[in-house]
Amino acid sequence: MEDLPESPAVRRRLFTVGGLALLALALSLLTGARVAPFRAPTTSPAAYLFPPMASRPAPTPLEGQVVNADTKTPVAGASIHSGSEEVRADADGRFRVVTPRYPLLVKAPGYGRLTLETAISPLTVSLQPKVVKAAYLTYYGVGDKGIRGRVLELLNRTELNGVVIDVKGDRGWIPYRTEVPLAREAGARGPVNIKEFDQMLADLKAAGVYTIARIVVFKDTVLAHHRPEWAVIDGRTGQPWLDNERLAWLDPFRVEVWDYAIAVAKEAAQKGFDEIQFDYVRFPTDGRIGAAFYSKPNTRETRLPAIAGFLARARRELAPMGVFVAADLFGYTAFNENDTDIGQRIEEFAPHVDYLSPMVYPSGYHLGIPGVRNPVENPYKVVFESVKLIRKRSAHAPVKVRPWIQDFRDYAFDRRPFGVKEVQAQAKGAADAGALGWMLWNPRNVYTSEALRSKGAPNGGIKPTAHEEPLDFP
């Protein structure tokens, strides 16, 4: 045991105790009186050096209200994150955090997030509304300086204020040097490696661009071949099952697959993305479906809990990191009461995400919708009706709708190009139905700039030529 340092105060106290003992002994010898033996105090010297501290009072509960910074109206369902705990504001925007842990994170879909280092109850939190209009950069597109530069230039001069970037694309490749151990082991690095990815992301954020990390979940040919026991298995061959693109899928019932997708998403959140958007969060739709075998029976009763369970866990682990969580869905889920045979149903998705992102491409509605036989002839109505229905079916949750809209040539009806008229009609249909923004999809990353409103003079915040580097091929 360490010796305690003897301060003068301790030495004086020890001297006093010892002196009293000697005096008592002397008196007993002189007088013959019986003196009870002296018992020194049981308190140790350390107690005089370090007196017991008063118990700390319990943290005072924090009460407050979340309001729209512009209109001062309540923000119902806003999230207040205190450590790993999430508290939801009620219909009047009011909340109570019993044991606040700072910093507190306050956020709600459709608003910018806010961090509170300290707060005094009662508190009014004002969130700034934010409507995102984004373009998509594919795995190869974000790695090509020419393509990337064109999209960044659109962000400078048009109404676009967001970008969706493939963080884990359709094949399972990641465009930067990932530190996720299983991703490195599986070979998920792929042919694109953007050395200055973090700087590029920082530049976007400094310019006020909203950044969305697209993560393909269950379509992952890299991991499926690395860990075939986690893959959807082809009953004819015993090998990973392949879809019509000859790409393999992971088994949505396997929790290990969930772990991997969430680990990749957490890394993206740590890099600074504002939102994690999960795509292919479903069972496969094309290929020899009858030959696909899973670790559990593939029924509606099993599919829905698997997909919703993944989203619930992903949100639970990602939301405290400050990111919003989104999920892509087929447009037809707006009209189908079942799970569309892929595990996607609006009512089950809504409680677990901040944004529902339906793919409302008119070309994707090959059977039409009620009242519209040929969707590509009426893009406004297709988008309007889809968004309206999804909003109605998700009204039980504080979720917002931000759809994907079509900016590519039709492939299902008459091969017509989608240009200014069609893109603007879809954007208007989304807005009129109550969507908060939209995202443009084009697999070649070529967008109809004439369909976008001008932002005015370039803000100069994004410099497409900055940090451009040659691709590093392994």
C-alpha cells in the first residue's frame, strides 16, 4: 500500500493523539487510579486529508418544446438524443428528458439538426426547415473527376442542394479505403479508391451541401462470395444464387448480414454524411426466384419482420450518431396492401426511418396505376398519387417522403426520352403531394440541367477542380 504524505496538519493531529495517551498513562502511575485504556480514533489519517464528498445531486430533468424556426409552430415527433436514449416530442413538440446527458442532439426529418452542449429547463429548441433536392453519383461516377465535376457544377448553379453518393454500391464495392475489418477481408475496396474522399466530403459540407450515403444492403456479390454461408443459395447448385444481372444476394434473415451493413453505415456516419440511405433493403425480384433458398422459410410472415427488424436496429444504432436514416422502396408499394412479395410495406417501414424514398419512376409502373394506363404519358399524376398514398399510409409515424424521380430514357413503354417537361412534371407532382424535396436518378449521372431552377450566381463554395486525383486501381 502507498504511504500517505504526512502534511503538517496530519502530524499535529497525530501528535495530539499521542500526547493524550502519554498524559493518561502518567496520571495513572502517580495516583494509582485505574484509567480506562485510551482508544485512538478509528478515523484514518487519509480521512482528514480526503473528507467524504457530498453526494452529487441527480441531474435535473430537462423539459422543453421543439418548434419550426420560421413559423414557430411545434415540430411533432422530433427526436432528442441523450447518449443512446431517444426521446420523441409529442404532438405539441414538447419533450422531457429525465436524465439528460450532454451534448444533446435534436433533429427531425425536414429540418437541420442541432447540438446542445448545455441547456436550462424549460427550453425552446428552434429547428431550421430544410428541403433537399439532390442528384445521384454512382460508384464509378463519384470516382471519375469529370462526372463528379459536372454534378458539383450543377450544385453550384441550380436549385440542387444535396448529393447521393454510392458508399456501398450494387456489387458491394466501397469507393474509399474502408476500415471495416470484414469489408477489407472480403475485398470490398474494388477498382475505385478516392484517396481524398474525406476532403471531398468536407468541401461539400462546407459549401452547405446535404450529403447522403447510399448503402445497398442485401445485394452484395462481394460478401456473398466471401461468406457463401450468408448468401441466398441456389438450390440447383448449392452456390450463391444470382439475379438477372449475375449478381449475388445476401440472406436478409442472417443477423450477420445486418451487422455488416450497419458497420459500413457507421463508418459513413463517422465520415460526416448527413444521411444514411439503405437501398435494396428487400428480397430479390428478378432471376430464378424459385431456386433461391434462405435460412428461413420465405413467406410474408417472415419477410416483413426481417426487413423491418433490420431497419429498426439500424436506426437504433445510427440515430444517436446524428445521421438521418432513409430507405428506398418500390413505387408500387404505395398501392399494394401486401409486402409486394419482397418484404416492403409502408406501415412497417415508417416507424424505423426518417425518410421514405420511393422510386416513383413512371417507367417502373409497367402495369400502370388506377386511372393511368400509360404512366410515361402522365408523370405528374404517377408521382402525385404515389407520394400522396405513401404519406397517408405513413401518417402514424414522424416520417417524411422524399422520392426518387426519373431523369433517364423510358425503358418499359415507348423508349421516349425524359427531358425538361417530364422532370419538371415529376418535381411538381412530388411537391403538390407534400413531399419534402426529391432526388434525381440517372445511372450515367447525366442530368437535365435545363429542368432545374437557377440558383443565381455561383456561390463559389464547391470547386470541382479541387482535390482531383487520379484513381488508384489495386
